[in-house]
Amino acid sequence: MFSKLGRLISHHPLATVVSWVLLMALAVAATFTGFGGKALFDNLGSGNPVLPNTGSAAVYEETEDDGASLLYILDGVPEEQLAQDTEVAQVLTDLSRALEDQPGVASVLSYQDVASEIASTVEEERSAALAEVEAGFEEPQAEIDMLAQLDPEAAAAAQAELDAQKQAALDKVNEEVDNQLQSVLAGTAETEGDEAIDITSFLSTEGDGQIIIVQLEEGLTEEQANTAHEEVMAEFDATTEQLQAIDSGIEGYKQSMTLAMDAVIGQVQQDLITGESIGLPIALFIMIIVFGGLLAAGLPLIGALSTIALGMGGIWILSQFTAVDSFVINIISIIGLGLSIDYGLLIVSRYREEIQILLPTIGYEADGNNIPHELSAEEQKKLSDIRHRAIETTIGTAGRTVFFSALTIAISIGALLVMDAQILHMIALGGVITVLFAVAASISLVPAIIVLLGNKLLRPSVLDRIPGVRRITKTVGDSASDHGFFSKLARFVHDRPWPILILLGALLVAMTIPVWSMHLRSSYDEYVPAHTETGQAIEILGNEYPAFRTSEIQILTGTSEEETAGSAFVAELQEQYPDARISYTDTGDNNRALINLDLETDDPLSVEVEQIVLDIRDMDAGFEFWVGGSAALQLDFNDSLADGLPLALVIIVVAVFVLLFLMTGSLMVPLKAILLNGLSLLASLGLTIWIFQNGFFGLEVAKGLEAYVVAIALAFGFGLAMDYEVFLLARIKEYWDAGYSNDESVERGLQRSGRIITSAAAIIIAVFIGFVFGELIMVKQVGVALAIIVGLDATLVRLLLVPATMTLLGKWNWWAPKPLVKIYNKFGIHH
């Protein structure tokens, strides 16, 4: 099949390239224009890891803000400007009046609004009290008026005494009302529905700011909501300018769910650019050294860019039918770059190897150094023939290897589909799409371009004329013979397999230690970049406005608020957590209430808070209840990973075993590969945890790995590890099938593939590390984890442990029971 594909592409290269160009043009147009609809980045989302049919999901759905709450947070306001009747207060009052007139705005709540309402209420109470005092003096006044007709002198004295009493009564009322007003402004005021509003909650605990909350109307269309959102934000910006004209130190921060999503998606785009701008030049530099020329080095990059373009187009199609998380884009970029470069490197290297074998058969040096620039028709035909033969052999061998590798990775990534989390489904689909495009580009587009380049790839590059460059490329390049550094390394391992196996095995086991105590985190707020306005608003809100911060633990009860408040359940909560602030929220449903537990903690996602969630869930309330909040969401998400992991591992192990068996005909090789790759994967994960726990290499200290990272590392990392396993085994199997001994097959196979594996690993690590320079913690952790997985696998595992185990097993490497041998002979993929 692959040889036929090679013949087809070698004879129709232009049609192949044109087809790819058209597909890429369509994909790019879909990504950035949406064909008149929504472009890809406008159609992405980002949200909490909510698992359906869980207690945390029930609470989240009950308390979910649909994006209609818009916050305006002031910071750096001078203390004297926080009071009423100041310039700042007047500007904010004007803002409230302007917002109330905006279409789509349901309500505006601010310190000034609540204070004015309180003052108005108190003034009404004052007027009523004064009127009552006045009424109480009407009868004595009438008596004095009658006395004045009989005894004016006595009446005057009585009038003076009455006036004094009346004034004292009025002064007392005014004093009491003034005190009441000051007390209320410093505490709480009763509003409609008997709900207490703490007016001081609108003021910063630092004493230098306040918050304004705008609620949009329910039932707005998406267009109406977007318009209202934009108009409110414009008012906020205009107000900030006015306030800074009063005092340049005043800062205004805007916050809403829409702005938070925009911040994350914007950072995704920025990190994408940052990662590729760092990773691609380094990758190109390494490939120039490997291939000794710019043309050959650029081919894998062309495949990578094509894969990413089509991958984005595929995700755009997905986004038309389902919600796609913005992080999927970064994953596509990382995996697309890495795999395409890996596969392209293998294809180009194998082509050059085949050309070096064929050139001497028609009278030229293996490196093409003596190919003249002016060729006769006969010479052109001979060179054309060997180019076609080289392409056919390349796709028939390396193309087959790439296909098996891609199939293995696709199944590994696809195993994420058995998880419950929607975001993992999207990552799985995006990853599978990317893998398929990567293998398609490597076995069609890259070979087609090779054919179109003609003799240009046969001659040495002009870079070889630079002193020292030719020597470097000959040493580390792809033109390896059957004997060299890697075959010597294999012989070194052959002489001491047990010490190497024991030493490296112990090292990898030790590296897994952090895995057994790792803490998985899942927090939307942590994804919002801290340096953005939204990130700063979230931080200020959490630190200075505790009343508007989401409680660490929220409990939705299946009974009324009144029954909840007086229940033994609440009494037990108060007893168990005396330092927690417990409050109640009306859900609008008489059969449900919400209990808020504000805990004294700096980390709402800590192990301690998780344990409190578990303890509360174990309580007997006497009625149905559901526990939610960030820690509960995190727990349920992590539990879903643990629940889905066994099935995912079974799928991966069975698929890898079957594919490697069909490729090698061996029972031992697949088993050994699964065990070694599994150990390497756990060791890499442990090293990643250790690095982030301690903040090594300038990375920020993390309190735990993001849960997504572990799922992605397990699926993608296992697939990438199998990538190099397939590269190596394919070459070793070629020599074994050719009649070489086990040890010599390992030596020659490692010599031929070792340089490709290490070069590909260096390139892919450079690509992954490029994404560490972004801002999103999840993308950083994915980049580091995958870089470590590839680095460990391409060095300790592939170059040392695999030769050691194959040396110890000897001919048993290729053993399989007779029934399986029959299956391999019938269904196996043979060279």
C-alpha cells in the first residue's frame, strides 16, 4: 500500500502540492474569517471543569453567573474622596444614573446608590419623627394660646418653657436620626424582602476603593447582551478618565465573565505566537545542522505549518457544532509542530539515506558532490529514476513507520474520549485530527515537494563550504552508515546490560516518587493571566471585597431557607468550623437554599479545603444537599479522571500491543515497550511535579499540576514515547528480517535511527520549551511535561534501556506463540 502511494506521489507531485495548498487556503480562511460567520477565535470558550451529574455541577448550575454581572472596581481612591458629597462621589453617582438609562441594564448597585437609598429612607423617618414631635406639642400650644388672652405675662413664660421643651425634643430626634444614619452607613440597612445589605461591603477593606455592580436584564439575545456589555464597559472607561482627572492615582478595573474569557483566549493567541516564534527558529537551526542545508531542513517545517493550518480548520468545523475550549488551540500547535517535525525528519532522512545508496549505482558519489550542474538528457533520466525509486522506498519504509506511529498516538490520544470531561473530549478530537494531518503531510506533501525540488536535494548544500560546518553535519547529520557512535553505544550496552538496566531502572523508579503525592488543581481563575486588567480585578476582588467573593464552599439544600437556617445541619457546620463565616442566599425557590461557607484560607483549592468538602458530604443533614465551590468542582473533576483512567489505559495498552505485534510479529517487544514507556512516563511526570513544586529554571512555583496537564501528558506523552519506539523497532526489525543476529540488528538499527531519534527529540524539545515562555500556567506545564517525556525517552530509554533489555532477551525478543505467528503471517504488515 505504501509503495503504491510512493509511486503515485512520485509521478504526480504537482497535483499533490496543489491539493494541499487549496486545503490550506480553505482552512486558513475558515480560521480567520469563518466564511462570513464567526472566526475560530471568536467561537472559542473557556470555563470551569464542570462534570455533569455531580454535586458540584448542581451547585454551579444554581449559582452560575450567565455573564450578566459586570463589575467596576476602583483602587487608589484618596480616603477623603470616599465620603459622600465629594467630586469622586458625584462622578460615580452620575455613572449610576447613566447606566440605569442604558438599554439592557436591569440594576446598578454601588456605595453611593445604597447610601442614597439609606439616607432617603432615614430622612423620611426623620420627617415622620419630627412631625410626631410637632403634633405632641399642639395641645400645650393651644392651652398657652388661650392663656395669653387672660394673662399675657404668664403665657409668655409658659411659651418660653414650651419652646425650650419642643426644641430639645426636636434636637433629640435629629441627634438620634443622625446617629442612626451614621450607624447604618457603617453597618447594615434593611431593604425590601428583609435582606440585609452591608453597605461597607462596597468599600475596599484597604480603605482606598469601592465596587459598582451592574446587572443586565434576563432574556437578552446574544447580540443585545454584547451591545449592552460594550456600552457599559465604555461608560466604565469614560468614568476612569474623569476620576483620573480628579486624582491621577485612581485606577478603574473592569471585570465580567466575557472579559475573563477574552483575556484567556487573547493569551492563548499570544502564547501561540510566542511559542512558535521561539520554537520554530531553534527547530530550523537544529535541522539545518542535521541535514546540512536549508532546503532539506525547511521541509519538515512546511509539513508542520500545513498540519497546524489544517488542524485549526478542523477545530473551526468542530466549533460549529459544539463548545471548544481555547486551550485546544495550544495543544494542536504543540502536537502539530512536534509530530510534523518528527515525521518530516524521518521521511527526509530516509530519502537522503536511500539516495546515498542509489547514487553510486549510477556513477556518482554518495553525497552527490560530483553531480554536474549541466546534465544530459540521459543523466537527467537516470537521476530522475533513482529519485522516484528513493521516494517509493522512503514511503514504503519510513512512511509505513510514520503511519504506525501516528496510529499509535491517535489511539492514545483518543483514549481521552472515555473521560467524562467535555474539555478532554475536545482535546482528544483536536489531537486526533492533528495527528492525522501530520501523518498525511509527512507521507504526501513532504515527498511531493522533495520530488519537485529535483536534483537540488542531491548535491551538498552551500553551507558545506563553510569551514567546520561539513564536519559537524557529517558527525551529527542524517547520513549515518551502519557503524558509528550509536552502534558503539549499543555494543557498550551489550557488554553490561544488567548494570545499565538496574541503575537506570532504579533512577526512573526514584523519579516517580513525587507522583504518588501530587495534588491536581482545576481553577478557572488561575487561567486568567495575572498581568491583565481582568486578572488584577479578580485579585483585588478576592483580597479586598470578601462579600462579593465566591465562597470556598457552597451547599445547596433541598429545603427552604428558614428550615435550613434552623436545622441541626447548620448548627453542626458552625460547631465543626467555628472560624468560618456562614451565610445564606435565597435561591428564589422555596424548596431550596444556599449555604455559603467562607473559610479562613489563602488557597481555596488546597488539600485542606478538599478534605472539608469530603467531610461535609459525609454529614447527615436530614434532607438532601449538594456541596459545590472550586474545591468541590476540582474533586469531582479529578475523580472523573481516576474513574476513566483504567479504561483509557486498557484501550491504549491493547491498541499499542496489537499495532506493535502486527508490525514486529513479536509478543515480547510490545510487552517490553509498554512497561518501559509506562515507567518512563511516570518518571517524567514526577520530574515535572518536582520542578514546579520548587520553581526551578525560573518557573513559577505551583501548588500542584493542573488536572488537564496530567491527562494530556499521559495520553500525548505515551503516544510520543511510542513514536520513537516505532522509529527504532522498525529499523531493528529490517535488519532482523535481513538475517542479522539480534545484537547486530540492534547495533545497526540504533545506528541508523539513533541520530534521527536524538535529532527529532532535540527539535521537539525546543518546540515544547518555546511554549514555556507564555503566560498560561497550563500551557507551561504541558510544555515542560512533554519536553521531559521526550528527553527521557529519547536518551535513557531508547538509547540505553531498550538495547539493554533486547540484549538480555536475545532471540526471545522476536518470539511469539504459534497461534500468534499464524495471525502475524496472515495480517501483519511486512516490509
